[in-house]
Amino acid sequence: MQDKNSEINNRTTIYARWIVQNRWTVIALSLLFVLAITSGIRNAGFTGDYHVFFTDDNPQMLAFERLENTYTKDDNVLIVLAPKSGNVFNKQTLQAVEDITRMGWQVPFSSRVDSISNFQYTHANDDDLIVEDLYQGAASLSEQDIQTIRRVALNEPLLVNRIISSEGHVTGINITVQLPGISPETEMPQITTAVNGIADQIRQQYPQIDVHMTGIVLLNNAFFSSSMKDMATLVPLTFLVILIAVGLFLRSWTSTFSTLWIIVFSIMVGMGFSGWAGIKLTPPSSVAPTIIMTLAVANAIHILVSMFHAMRIGEQKQDAIVESLRVNMQPVFLTSLSTVIGFLCMNFSESPPFHDLGNIVAVGMGASFFLSITFLPALMAILPVRVPKPKLDDNSAMLRLAEFVIRRRTSLLIGMSLIVLTLGSFLPRNNLGENFVEYFDKSIPFRTASDFVSDNLGGMYRIDYSVKSYGPGGISAPQFLNRLEAFSNWYQQQPEVIHVSTLTDTMKRLNKNMHADSEDFYILPGERNLSAQYLLLYEMSLPYGLDLNNQINVDKSATRMSVTIKNINTTKILALEERAQAWLQQNGAEIQSDGSSTTIMFSHIGKRNIKSMIIGTTVALVLISFILIFALRSIKIGLISLVPNLVPATMGFGLWGLMVSEINVGLSIVTGMTLGIVVDDTVHFLSKYLRARREKGLDVEQAVRYAFSTVGTALWVTSAVLISGFMILTLSTFKLNSDMGLLTSIVIAFALIADFLFLPALLMKLDAKKKIPVINTDPVTETT
């Protein structure tokens, strides 16, 4: 084993000397490599389409696409008017509704506009069925006309809690758009610009009316605006914090300058790769530069700290660089490899944006390693270096910590085990809880508008059913209509439900109209032919753009039932859908239909993602474990390393279960992502510990002192930088990123605690062999 160590050290030394001797060539080749990869940025782009969260074979998305292909697509913008008077039914507000309805047809790609003004009001005139707009020319309406409009609107099931609130204090105009899908990057902004223009015009013309806008189109736009805001604020802030931290720790402008370029080049390579790979940035993957920036610092710090240490004990700069690479090559390689594996395991995620995030960061970290062992030492060999004086307080603090751990090893082992078990006991408290409206901070207009609409009119969350009948024309059969109405009535009784839109309400209204508007006939027709005739007559009377294609399929064998629900989390949504399926199985098996919508899609993705990431994390853990056992050439040490690698995530998620207890799709990737990060501290500590044991012949206690004194300060500094970088992510306006940043910071903090308090105690307990003849009995001299 000693021969093997010597061989590796000799090869590393030869490589390091070659780097120093050919420094200008190395710098030139490194720059060419960076520029070549970075040129791919010209192919990069951004997409805010919510569809990117789902794979092409996602079953819920396929079901939703089938629904949209059967009826019509429901991409929409909902403009909600809230008069300050608290009453929609006045001339000004009714005129504003009429104006927006007219302008809504001019919005790019609009296919339908629904409001109380153009609601197709049906009533009887002798034997004739009259179908007309509920009102026109609001400015000329009499008070009696307005009261009639109010009475009709507030008693129409298709309008109440969908287009008009039950109290009549807010109303909405729903603009449905049919996106060509040829160029989403330009189509969405065109619609957003148009509706913003409408809103601004209404605000100026009707200052007594508040305007709020939500809908699927603005959801997509919120993804875009949130990401742009984060990239404009978080990246510079992270960059500034990291540079200040590195400058304060290294206290050398040349080292800070060199580290700066490692960070910049690593980001450039990662983003260049995204362009060459055809990856479109999304809200989750847009934080890749921040993560690369945070992680890329560690390699440079370890190499520079070792170089300064060697120079302090009398070595020349070039020799110090060679020694630093010799000492750090293996741990830096292992930590970079484990980090890359951890992020690559995100490819197991069910959501493609997290694949992209993992791959971009993995490439960036690969670039960081490559540049840290090529460009960094070559640049330091050229630049003038003034060795900063050591901070004796830092070193003495590490030595005091080492003595404390050695003296209290048994207490720490028991105490840390109890803490881990206690926090681990709270893991089951974590429940899946997605709420895609709450993905966004309240500084994003879409979030505030959606909250207002949910509280005052109706939520964005919906479950659609394509309810099949008994064949072509079967939706007119009384048996089918009765089953459909029973299903609708069941849903309306559920506490989570705001509104149910169903064909039966239209059929009952038509039956009443055809019986001289008698309320006694507000029931479903009793004959199939009668229902079919009513429906045909009604359809023939509808104007262009307001037909029933969004509710009835072509051969009239199926109809769409839409259930609007409150803004609740995914667990409750899935539970509601399960109850609906149970009801159908028991009461209407012949009209069995699975719920489908964007709401259902987002509800399932978190649950599926957790399962897939458990597999991915397991694969990463096995790979990293085998690599550590092979690299450290010790099964015992490799197995011991598993403990501090697994403990941080257990403690972090346990604490999250205690404090928050809600897991979203962003948090489901944290274990896999942090696994590669937390291994870094373990590897650096163990590498120094094993070097003390194998090269210097120190016993376990002396080896622990050596590890603390040589790498302890670097570990807490790099951990502090990592925590600071990820904590900045908590300022993100996108909840998935902010939660991910917070939990990752917690896990990294627990990793440092485990490596300082738990790992040394384990080593002294499990690796307490007979003392080896001491070669260097004063490890402290190496850092003083």
C-alpha cells in the first residue's frame, strides 16, 4: 500500500512540475477550452412554458393533451374587475366589462371571450327560444335593466363563482387563446403585452375599478419574470458575497483574483454546455450559475491554502504549488467527482428542468476541477504572491476543537447519535404539498392577483372530466344526464369545491325555456329526442366563438365537466380526486372518467419525483461509496464515511419535518444534490487523517489533531461560503428555488457539524489500532 501511495504521489508531483514549467502554455490552452465551450451560449434560450416540468411520456400530461384535443385548449387570461364600490352592477363597471370583452377578441391568438356581457342568455318568447347577449350598450341601461341583469347573472349556475362572485362584488372576463406552439418564446409575450395594454387602458379610463389578471398564460409569464428577476439580483449578490468571503479568508489579492476567474470560467463552461446541448433555461435550471459559483470556490481554496502553508514553512512558490497539488489532487478529484455524481443523479427526476439543472452544474463542477488543477496553479506560478501571515487564532481554535473532540469522544458519539435519531424521528412528518400558485413570491403580480381571485371569485385550480356516454349522440340520453347531474351534485357538496360547470345546467335551463320559462320545468328533459332537439336549437342560435366545442365533442358522445377548486395543496387535490373515483365506481361506473388538468399534472409530479429521486440518490450513494472505498483503499474507512454522508440529510429533513413538514418537487432533489456536496468535507478530513496515519505514522488521536489543524479552517470557511451562497437562494421569488436553497444550507451546516464532532469520534472508536512509530510527532508545525 505504501508503494502504491508513493507511485501516485510521484505521478502527481511529475504532473504538477509540468504545469509549473509550462505555465503559459497551460493558461493559453485553458482559455481556448473555456472559449470553445462558452461559444455555445449563443444557442441558449429561456422558456417559461409550464409544460417543461413534464416529460413527453408523463401519463397525466398525455391525458390532459387528449382532453384538449377532444375539446379545446384552455390556455387563458382571466381579467378580474373589482369596483371599489363593491357592486359590479352599475353602468361604469358593466361598460368596462363590455369594453374588455370587445378588446379581448383582438388579443393575439384569442379564440373565445366569456363575460357576463356576452353570456348567451336564453328565454322564451311565446313558442320561440331567444338566445342573446345578456346585455349590450351598458351606458344606456336603465336601473330596471341593471336589476334584471343582476337577477339573471346571480342565479345562473354557469356564471356564479366562475365569471361573477356570488355577492356580485367582482366579475371576470376570461380570454381563451389557442397558441400555435410554433414560437412559444414570442407567442406568450405578445399575449401578455396585449392584455397588459388592456388592463392599463381600463385602469386609466375607470379609476374606480381595480384590475387583477391571472390565468395559464400569465402563469407561464410569471415563470419567466421570476427567473429574470432572480438572475438579475441573486447572481451578482452571490458573486459579491463569495468574493468578499474569499478575500477575507485568503487575504491575498492574487489568490482572490485567481479564484474569481475559476468561478467565472466554470459558470461560462456550464452555460456554454447548456447552449451546445440545446437546453432551454427554466426557473429551476436558471439558478445553475449561482450554484456553480458557490461550489467552484472550494477546490481553489483548498489548493491555495496548502500552497500558502508550504510557503510559510520555507518552500519556494513553484515548489509550494507542486506540493499543494500533490497533497490535494486526490481529495479535490474525489470531492469534484462526488459532487458531479450527486448532481447527475438529478437525471432520475421526473421533471426535466431538474435534469437540466443537474447536468449544467455537473459540467460546471467538472470545469472547476479541471481549471483548479491546470489554470489556477499555472496562473499562481506567474502572478506575484505575498504569503499572508497565518491567523493563529484560527489554528488555535481548531486545535482546541480537536482536543475537545478527543477528550469528549464518547459523549459526542452518544450525544450526536441521539440528536440524529431524534431529528430522524420527525422524517415521517414530511408530507407532499405542492401549490403551484404559491411557487411565486408575493412580489410577483401573478401571485397577488391569483390570491385575490381565489379569495373573491374562484381559484385557478381545476379538475376536468371527459364523461363518455353510450355512443354518438348519447349525451342527450336521460339516463346519462341523470348520472352526470348526480356526479356534479356530489362534487358541489365537497368543501374544497368552488364551482362545477356541466352540461346538465344548460339542459335544465333549455327545458325551462321551452316550457314558457316555468320554474317547474327547471329539470332535465325526460326524453332523449327532446334533449337532442333542444341542444341542436341552442347550438344553431349561438354566435361565432361562443359555441359548445369547449364542452361537447364532435359526435356528441362525451361532454366535459369542469370542477373549480380552492387553492389547496396537492395532497388534498389527489385525495379529492380519489374520492371522486370511489364515488364513480360505486354510483356511476358506466361514466367512469379520470380527472385531468394542469392541476392534476402538478399534483402528481411531486409524488412521482420523490419516488424517482429515492432511486437516483441510492444509485449515487452506492457509486460514491465504492469510489471512496477504492480511493481510500480501506473498506472500514469507506464504510465509516457513509455515516457523516447520510447523517446531514437525515437531520436536515427531520428538522424540516419538525418546522415546516411540507415537501415540494424542488425539495425532493435536495438529498441527491447535497449528497455529493456533503461528501466533500468528509473526503478532505479523511484524506488528511489517512495521510497522517499512513505517511507520518501517527496514532488515531494524533491523526485527528493533524486533520483538524491542516484542513479544519478550510472546511469551515468553504462550508460558510456554501451556506452563504445557498442562503442567498432563499431570496428567490420562486418558491422551489428558495426552499431548496434553505434546506440545502441546513444540510451543509449539519454536514460540517457531523464531520467535526461525529466523524472523529467514530474514527477514534472504530480505527483505534496499535500505535504506529511516529515519523512527525508535531503536526502543528505544519500549519504554523
